[in-house]
Amino acid sequence: MKEFNVRIVTIEDVKKFVATVMGFNFDIDLISGRYAIDAKSIMGIFSVDLSKELKLVAHTDDTAELEEAISDFIVK
């Protein structure tokens, strides 16, 4: 399991992010405060406060491809 801080701001960002993470066959969650949502759910992402950073939790040990795919969203 690996964690990243991500920022998803616009509707277009949400669409692009979900389309990207859908290509991975392991669970990916987004944590906002005390809420955990499925990162592959557009409706779930719209249910959290997108003005704040979210914590992404990838349930796998091999995250190199995921990191590259979502690099635009990772907060450095």
C-alpha cells in the first residue's frame, strides 16, 4: 500500500483522473478527512471537498505506473 497527496480541482480534472485510475486493476481510495471513497467513482469524488488536497491510497506494492499516470495530480 502506498499513499500520495493529490489535488483534483476542475470537472475536467475529475474526468481525466477517473479515466486514468480505471485502467488499474487494484483498489484505489481517496481520503478526505474521515471519508474514504473509491477513486474510480466520479460521483464519489464529487461528494468530497475538492478545494482541499486528498490523500490517495493505492492498495498495491507496485505503484510506479500509477505514479507516472497521475503525476499531474500529485502534490509535490
